[in-house]
Amino acid sequence: MSTQTFGGLEHRPLGNTGLKVSSVGFGASPLGNVFGNVSEEAAFAAVRHAFRLGINFFDTSPYYGGTLSEKVLGKALKALGVPRDQYIVSTKCGRYKEGFDFSAERVTRSIDESLERLQLDYVDILHCHDIEFGSLDQIVNETLPALLKLKETGKIRFIGITGLPLQIFTYVLDRVPPGTVDVILSYCHYSINDSTLEDLLPYLKSKGVGVISASPLAMGLLTEIGPPEWHPASPEIKAACQAAAAFCKEKGKNISKIALQYSLSNKDISTILVGMISVGQVEENVAAATEIAIFGKDEETISAVSNILKPVKNQTWPSGIQQS
Ligand code: NAD
């Protein structure tokens, strides 16, 4: 299946799902106020504008803002007033404000709760959320079989797994029958400061798994205003990203645009999920994508920023529990 263009924004095939997702996807965690307060009006306007500009993929989770993100996204999508098959929605299970629970019973209940909050009959993708915090063997032996049953009910169309350490993906994919996991969602590993996901792409392709990469702005590190207080990166990473942002500003460039263009350039990644809180951010991010098609990406600035970030390149932070 080939890539198509909608108003300048590419829609790329997502693994073997048959879905075509916009190269820029709408990350809805900020609608749960995790990067600061966002009014419902601003959230609705951002979602509406995103859809108008060709963004057709929206990602949320019950965890974001303790269910707030799902509720706000659901209302905003309903307000679009367009047929359900015009947009693709993913949500997650297993991670909640109260903690992690990947049991079959909890994830089966979870989808009904999510559908109610989202005001939808089905989601396109249900991800197991941040599986490194659970037992990976439980994901293989209990959670994914429960999700396969949900697929049969029509409440979910496809199954995904998400998390930070890249080894979780190979651990699970090597232990389940082909076609069990349709997509993976990796975050903070295909940004200008950390591109370690690249090495895993041939493996994921060989497994027929669609690739979603999130957090091209490294959860706020690659923005002019910098990351939120809870950001887990080391002081060295934070300082290097701050220096890169200052460099761009001095040159009349925007670090976020440079970072997003870097992430968008690999077509083996179907979609880059960016968290957005306003019409302005939607416009900037879609423009960053469409300008690549016209002018190419800003190689000179990307190269200068990569140089500044070299001392911390591919550095990450710990996430999850010790697997036995
Ligand atoms: P991100 O790197 O997309 O950064 C989001 C931050 O950047 C927000 O503060 C946003 O307001 C700001 N921003 C966006 N566009 C901007 C622009 N043009 N200029 C300046 N600032 C801009 O990080 P994220 O939101 O954590 O990741 C994107 C999405 O991916 C999430 O919303 C979520 O849907 C998904 N995600 C999933 C997981 C997981 O499943 N474990 C982890 C991380 C992210």
C-alpha cells in the first residue's frame, strides 16, 4: 500500500493493518494537562484544526490526566461531526493513575471504560501501556490473549504495545505468534538527541509490525520553553537540549521544527506522535511536515543541532521494573 498526500501531509501505511496514518499524529496526553493546563476550548480547537489539516490519527490513554485526556478527546472528536471511519483512535490499557494492572480482567474492563469516556463504539488500536512496568511474561501469556478476545468482539481493531526500553519489543514479539501484535509505540527513541529506534526498524519490518514513534520533541526537551518539572532526563541531557534550543533561537530557527523534521524523515516509521495543545502548535507542526515536501528538511540546522547534542547522543533514562 502506497503513501498518499492530504493537503501536503502524507498518510503512510501502518504495518499490515491496512490503516493509513498521517505522518504527524496528534498526541493527546497534553489534553490531560500533563504539560500544564489546557482549556477545553483550546483542546477542541486544536483537534478540529488538526483534522482539517489532514491529521487523522489521535492517541490517548486512561492514564493521561487520570482519564481527562480520553474524555476531552472524545468530546472533541464527536464535535467534528464526521463519519467515524475518517479518523483513527488509539488508547491504552494496563497503566492507570492508581498504578499498573495488566491482568486479563482489568484490561477487558478497561476498554469498556475507555469507550464510554471516548464516546466511541470501538478504537482502532488498543495498546498495552508501558509494559516494562509489568511482567513481560504476563503480557505474552495473559494480556495479549485477552486483547485478542477483545478483537473478536469488535471493540478494538488492532493491538499494540508501548514502552521506553527497546528490548521489551523484541522480548514480546519473539514469544507471540505472528500477527498477535499489530503495532508498537516507541517514544523518545527517534528524536534528534536519541535515534536508537533506527536499529530495530529492520526487525520490526520483518515481523510485519507497524511502527509509531512518539515524543519527537523528547517530551518538551526540544522546545524553547523546555521540559516540564517531572521530566526524567539527566541534568546533562537537559543542559545540552537547552543549549541546542538557544542556538536555534539565535539563528532565527525553532528547535521544535528542526526536531520534528528530523523525526519525520524516516519513512519506515509510519507516524510521529506529537503532543499538541493549541491551534498554533498544530499549524507549526503540520507546516514542518509539509515544508519537507517542498523545500526538503533544514539539513544545515539539523547538522549543527546534532553536533551540539553529540555529547549526550542516545543517552536515555531508566524505566520499568527488573524482569525476572
Ligand atoms: P512531545 O515530544 O510530543 O512534546 C510535547 C510537548 O511539546 C508539549 O508540551 C507540547 O505543548 C509541546 N509542543 C508541541 N508542538 C510544539 C511546537 N511546535 N513548538 C513548541 N512546543 C511544542 O511529547 P509527548 O506529548 O509526550 O509525546 C507525544 C504523544 O505520544 C503523547 O501525547 C502520547 O499520545 C504519546 N506517547 C505515548 C507514550 C507511551 O505510550 N508510553 C509515551 C510518550 C508519548
